[in-house]
Amino acid sequence: MKKRTFKEVQAAEEEMFRKVWYERHRRYRDKYTGHTPEDIIVAAEKAARKVEKEFPEMLEAIHDPFECGMLNGKLSALRWVLGEEWDSLDT
């Protein structure tokens, strides 16, 4: 078994953060249209398109509750390794 470097763990945490953010953003966008200022919507959509280009599998993953749970679990575990408390899932 190969131990990961600190840099690899940080990169994985950043990736999971972005994927979890994307999934939450899509759920929020679909549910609360009209309740968010336009400048925030424009910035969020720009960020979402960037995630879609980098991680095209997310377009399918956000519709799978199991996959969404896995992403959250991975983010929690990576943050724990980096010194956060368990269940630190703020995005």
C-alpha cells in the first residue's frame, strides 16, 4: 500500500469539494430559481460550467443518490485527514 503525499491529499480534497459544490449548486439552482441575485447566478453558472468541463462525469453523477453520498463521504474523510472534524462538509 502506497501512502499519499500531503499534496495528493490536498488535491483530492479540492476535487471532492468542487464536485460536492457542483451537486449542491445544481440542486439549489433547480429549486430556488428567482430567489438569488442575478450576479451570483451568473458567477455560479460560470463556475458550474468549469466543473462540467473538468469532470464531465458529474453530469450523470448528480442524479445518483449513492454517488452523491460517496462524494460527501470522500470529502469528509479527506478533510478529517487534513485536520478537520468528522462531517465537515461546508462548501
